Amino acid sequence: MHIDSSIFKAYDVRGLCPGEIDEAAARQIGRGFATYLKANRIGVTRDMRVSSPSLCAAFVEGVLEQGTDVVEYGMAPTDMMYFAVAHDGLDGGAQITASHNPGQYNGIKMVRRGALPLSGDAGLGEIRDMIAGDTLPAPAARPGTRTTRDTLPQYVEKVMSFIDPAVIAPFTVVLDAGSGMAGLVAPKLFERLPCRTTRLCFEIDGTFPNHEANPLIEENRRDVTDEVIRQKADIGIAWDGDADRCFFIDGAGEFISGDFVTALLAEAFLLKKPGSTIIYDLRASHAVKDVAARYGGRALMNRVGHAFIKKRMRDEDAVFGGEVTGHYYFRDFYYADNGFIPALLILELMSKKNQSLRDLLQPFREQYFISGEINTKLPSMDEVPRKLAAIEGKYPDAAIAKMDGVSVDYPDWHFNVRASNTEPLLRLNLEAATPELMAQKRDEVLGVIRS
């Protein structure tokens, strides 16, 4: 059958539904997934999108057709699928979701045994090519069997195991589930904590009646930010649609960058496990490696992308890994990302240090000045090598790394420029020791990119 190959992205399958991905495509992807893994038994979950039940049913039919058994866990956050695969010893798993995208999108995130992700480099390309080339094996003589299972109670226990609930202070907390999967899990966690909570958009609704479930966009944070300010709350926490990422707002209503959250989580782990290894992405603030050094830990810079971070964490036995986009990975959660463990760890750190989130962040805000990610559109991907060479040539006396794009490091400022995986964009992330230097160097580097 014809399938729109553009839905196969770097880390998942995603597209407009039904325009780019529909039930027929989902069924074929299910067949390809079962074939690629040579799986006996896989787990399947789905999010709350209007199109998810029918896509999920079609995907499951495709898997069963190839003779592979399916355990259906129902509606769940993506990280509960990771938990189910690892905890129940399955050969793989899939979540029907389009994560933080608007409601008219849908997709599929897939993992193999141990919750190791499939990606464009490992698995997704093979599945795409099998379908496009019409080389899927014939359906099995005997289809697989289907069972259902609820693993939410065990999943909640696993997440809670990362903290000591007795330590948590009675903070005032504003939570925004974005009408997404956090509405399923967050109540079960916070009923065990002494926090006073205000719960926004906790009714699970794939039409997203209040706002899109993408807290990286400012307008989607307005409700939680306004409520934090109105209540003079200690912290605001918001989740994306499939709840594998969480985002933080301090008591003054200020959004916290993923760099600084990574630094705080590194501190939380190093207080518990001194000398541990932390992995951070090469876009991140030096706050991360400076915190690790202060606590006697080891911080290793890594290229962007969950497949690369998860592999490096395994190779280095790292306790924690963080990306500036809000993905946080945990060794004791099968090296997978999770959207609830960071929320609990930040509350525990605030409690242990008897400080508000704003107080915890103050030293970072006085020392590290970050540009945020700035994108520049190029005429085509062919421009990328020339632009990166020009940047490298501009700074011959810097420490230069080429792990992913070009990273340029000076004692009082540093930056990374890398190409997008999917479109002709160059992405700049820059940090300096003063706001003036940050602005000056940001404009200087953008001048080279855009010349």
C-alpha cells in the first residue's frame, strides 16, 4: 500500500490525522513493528486524542495479524508504556500519541525490549521501507492473542519510589494537565503528598478545550502562570499531552528553562548519590556541569536526541540525563524519560533545602544568561556545511567541538549551532557571564549565520 513516508520522523511516527496517518497506515505499521522486532509479545497504550482509539485498534490488528501477542494497557502516559514494557518483560511496546502537537495530529512512539527507543537510525526506517516496498511477510497462520492489563498502581509506586514523601513540605502548588494524560496520574501522586494543589485542565479531553498541551508555547502556560501569581503559590507544574515532559513556573510566574531544571535535578541526585554521573545535552547552560562539580559528580556533555542520551547513560552508568527541551531520563526508570519523577524531585529538593523554587534558581539567574533557542531558516539543507564552516572560521582561538553541529567555548561565553533533523533550520543556543555579553555575542553569531 502507499504510505506517506514523511510521517516517519527522527524518533517516532507523526502526522496529520487522517490526512497523513490513518487506520490503514497504523495497521501496516503494526505489522512492520511486529516483524522488525520478531516479537512474541508487545504492549500497546494510547493517549486521549479523539483519533487514538481507532488508530490504536488498527495498530493492534496489524500486530496480531503477524502472530504477535498484544497486551493492551488502555489510556496511559507514554512513560507508563515504557514502564509496562520493562516491568512486564515484553519484547516491545507502542504508544499512540502525537505528544505536544495540536489535536488534529497523531502518531506512534515505539520501543523494543527494555524500553529502548526505535528511531530513524534504528527501526523506523526499516519499518517504513518494508511497507513502502511491499515486503512485509504474509500474515501468520495463527494470529496473536490479545489480553488487557492495568499497570497504573505499579507505575505510581515506581514513580513514588524516587522520593521520600515524608520529607515533602506543605507547598502551595498549581498543576496544569493540559487536558492530557497527566490528569490520569498526577491525582494519584499528589493524594500522597501534603501539598495544597489547584488542578487546572485535569479533565482528560482530546479536543483540548482550554489550550493546547504544549507548555513550551507561552500562551499555553497562561492559565497556570496567572493562577500561580494570583495565589502566590510556591510552584507551578505543567505537562505536555502524553505527559512524558513536565515544565516549571516559579512563584513569581517566571518559566524555568530546561537547562536550569537539569541543573536542579543533577543537584537532587548528587545529594542522594554523591559522585554520580550526569549526562546533559550540548545546548545546555554551564550551570549543569558547575553544579555537578560542586557536588563531586561527573557531568558529561552529549549530542541531542533521546536515543543518544539513553545509550550514553547506559554506557556510563549515569544516574540521570537531561535535555533542555524538558526530557529527563532516569537510570532507575529503565534509562527512560518520565514526566512525573522531575516534579516530585523538585518538590523534595525545595523541602530539603527549605527554599522556594525561586530561591533555588536565584544563584543561576545571577550567573548564567542564556539566549534560549533561536532558529534561522535556510534556503535548503545544502547551506548547512558552509554556514558551520563559517562559524568555525570566525572563532579560531576557541575550544571547538563537533559532536552535533559546532560547539564554541570561551571562558566567559559559549554556544552551539546545529541543524534541525527535519527542516532547513540552524538552531543557536548561547550563554554568557553577563546579559550584555550574551546580547552582544548572540547578535554577532546570528550575523554570521544570516550573512
